[in-house]
Amino acid sequence: MSSSAALSMQELATKGWTLLAGSVSSRFGEYLASYANWPARQLKLTRQLFDGLPMRISQGVIGESIVSAFGSSVRGGWHRGRTDTLESGAPPSFLPGFDFFTSTAVEPVRVSVINGGGRLARHDAPPIAAGQTVELGRGDLLIADCRTPRCWSEPLPRSLFWFSTVRPWMTQEMDILSLVEHDTPPRALAFFGAAQRPPGDVLEWLTASHRKREAPA
């Protein structure tokens, strides 16, 4: 494993986010920009982008994952991605998934993040004073623990390409399989959530498979 990949994995595990500078090729960026209306083909682009990550960094942290959601716009103010793990009793070390962001804009896009913010309880106010501003340039890729609070600069960027992945047994946020084309290869189908057992949730993980569950009587 390269030193840069090892550092990125360490940052994801400790800070809750990492920036992969220049990891998205200019040619791929042109493809992203040409699909601004988000037709179904965006799912193929999502898979291609994930496959192109150096050392598949996210897989090194959370193992196999599937697409949970995608979009081209972001919310304003301080917010998180997925929040259903925060009150489930899952330990802070449990990483439910990651959000991936890249921009097709010429000028850098700015976003503030809270280091270690994924360990905050759901209703804790983000310690804004501890926020760090990150510049997401064209060709850069930001990966964040989905629980990490983030705040995009105003006006909100309109040139983002983002998607989220979660563990294969977690509930998806949208019916992605309904958007997959009929000739999608089997390996890609697995990434989109096909051939998986019925979706579960964090409570199921805690009560059925986590080592801290109550022992049977």
C-alpha cells in the first residue's frame, strides 16, 4: 500500500474525512460535467469513479459497500449525511458509510468540516470554532464519514458530483436498482445493491450480530 493511501485511511479513521488531490482525471471530469442532468448513466459514472480511487481507499476502511444515494446539489448550513446510526447505540468506531464529493468547476469549492465530528451525538451542536475549511479543486475528491458535520460555502455550489456508499446490509436512501439499466454487468450490480440479502438497519446489526448484544437466556 502506498504511503498516501495509508495516510488517507488514517485520516478517515481519525478526522472523519480526507482529500485526495488530483485523483479524478481531467477526462473523467469532462464526462461528469456532460451529465449535469443526472440521467441513469450517472450510476455507471459513479461506479467508474469509485473503481478509479487510489487503492480503493474506502474499501480499506469499511470493506465492501454499495451505493446508497447520489445527487448534484447540497444542503445549506451545518448538516451531516446519514444520521440513523447516531442514536442506535453503535460505537463511535463503527463507520456506516462515506460521502464522496468532486467538483467540475474551474474555481475551488469550499466546505468546512469538523474533525472527529462523527463522534458527536445526533443533537450536539457542531463546534464551529473547531471547523476546518477545505478547498475542493477541480479533479480533487473529498471523502467524508457520512456522520461528519459539513457546511458548504455560499452560494451553494452547483457543480458537484457526489454519491454515498454504505455497508451492503444497510437500508438504501433511494431505489437505485430501479435506475440500473438491464444490461448492467454483474460486478456493477453488486455495487448497486443487487444480489444482497433484504436491506437491514443498524438496530438489526446491534441486536443480531454485534458482539455487545445481549446473550440469549
